[in-house]
Amino acid sequence: MKTWQLISIVLSALTVGMFHGPWIALSRSMKTFSPEFFLEIVDRMNRNMAPVMTVLMPGTMLSIIPVMLFSYRQQPMVFYLSAVALLLFLIALLVTVVIEVPIVQQIVTWTPSTLPANWQQLRDRWMRFHVVRVIAGMASLIFLLVAAIF
């Protein structure tokens, strides 16, 4: 079980880092970017992060399941903390798949000349939901750490 806890914590930390890094790097200045710069950033981030996240997020969630299975009867607190962590990661995954990815898929088709009138509202919606994803991911990591430490 300890091996699976370590794996799930490392994968969770990597995933949360992928959520948190762009948020810290861009959130305070995103609204100041010109449309051309914004489009370039979204395109580059999507190309760099999407292939990694399509493997990392499911891998993180799957790595929590053995911890839950091994702890179910002998360590109920670990089981429940891990279950909450998995639920929080599921929330992050749903926000990603249902809200954020569709917005990004729209954005990467735009050019400066085809930018829709509501592009700033879509950008801001993506940013609001990204905060939800960051919080859910960070909370999930904390629950995994608490389960492993205590």
C-alpha cells in the first residue's frame, strides 16, 4: 500500500503542478495580453500540455484505487481520505473535460481576424473554472498526503 501511496502522491503532485504553474504564471496578466499574444499562448500551452495531461490525469486517478483497495478493511481512515482525494480529482477531471477543454478547442481555431466578439468572456470563463480545477487538485493532493502521514 505504501508504494501505491507514494505513486499516487507523486502523480498527484505532477498533475497539480500542471494546473498550478500556468495559473500562477498567467492569471494576473492574462487580461492584459493582446489577442494575438493570447492566441499564441493558448495554442502553445495546449500543444505542450494536452498530450501529457491525457495520460497524467487518468494515471493519477487510477493510482489512488489500489490505495483504497489495500486500506479498505485495515485502515479505514486512509480509505476515506483517499476516496475524498479521488472524488476531488474526479471534479478536476470533469471541469477539465466538460468546460475547459471545449473552450480551448474553440480558442485554438481562432485567428486574430476570426476572433469572436465574446472572446474575453470565454477567456474569463476558462480562468474561473481553472481556479476550481486548481483548488480541487490541491485539496486532493492534501488528502492523499494526510492519509499517508497520519
